[in-house]
Amino acid sequence: MGLLTDPTGHGKPTQFVVKYHNIICVTLYAASLVWFSLLAHNGINAATYFSENALLPGLVKGEFDLDGEAKVMLGELELEAQRFQESLPVPWLTAKMTRLSLDTYTHNFTLNYPLGRGTKFTGRNVYGILRAPRSASTEAVVVTVPYRPPASVHPTTAPGLALMLALAQFFRRQKYWAK
């Protein structure tokens, strides 16, 4: 980097900044305060506004009441995991997501790992989309949970997956998922 810059700092711009750095700092700080204050003016902020019905305190339900349903789903998932020791229980998961009125899809993938000398990973993802009943469906909340089969060396993520399914069921009943 020393070859690309003047290490002595004798260039005219450098000398100017070093000589007047206090004045430059105070001027830029004052200008930023003025600019921040002007952002409240409609002519400058391009009529940008914040309107989010989900943040209205009267509409949002503050309690999650499907913990029992999450436990039931966890039990079902653990039984299903015994059938699929090495892989994702795709039929059970797609059926459960479809039953929750999610748009359910599967995605096959292959990863050619570049650092593993020909190591190839193949797999399948299952995802569901919860669409708001009264909106254009242009906004989304993304919740992801990895699945680790019982034969994995890592701890299970089945409780997280069961909770995510219960959350999808909970979110489906809420009316504030619209503009």
C-alpha cells in the first residue's frame, strides 16, 4: 500500500486536511445536524412515511398460546424421524405445511464443494409461504430451521422445527398481516 500513496504526507490535499482538520470536523458535524433537521420537511424527504398496521398495539396479540400444539408436533416429528434416520421427512413435512394452509414447495439442490476435491452434497429443502389474506403478498417474514436427522453427529433441531410449524399456525390466525 505504501507504493500507492505518498508516505511522507506532503501532498497539497493532505496538508490542507491536517492544517484545517478541526474546522472541517466542526463544519461537517454542524452540516449533518442541519441536514438531519431538514429531513422532517416534506420537500426534502420525498414524502417518505412509515405506516405499519402490525405495530399498532391494539391489534397485536402478545401471547403465544400454541405451546401444546408445538409439543404435539414435536412428538409426531420425532416418530417420523425414526422412519427417516438419514434424511429429511419430506412427506410428513409437506403434508403438515399444506394442512397449515401454507403454499408448500420442495427444492432439490446439489452443491459441488470447491474446497473438498470433488465433494458433492445433494439434498432437498422444503419451504412454505404464508400469504397475508388481505395484501398484495409483496412483503415477507422469513423463518428458517435446519433439519438434522437422528443419525447426525450434531444435536437435533426437531424442537425448533416443531416450534416453527406452531408459529406458522399461530400467524395464520392473525388478522394484522396486511397493509
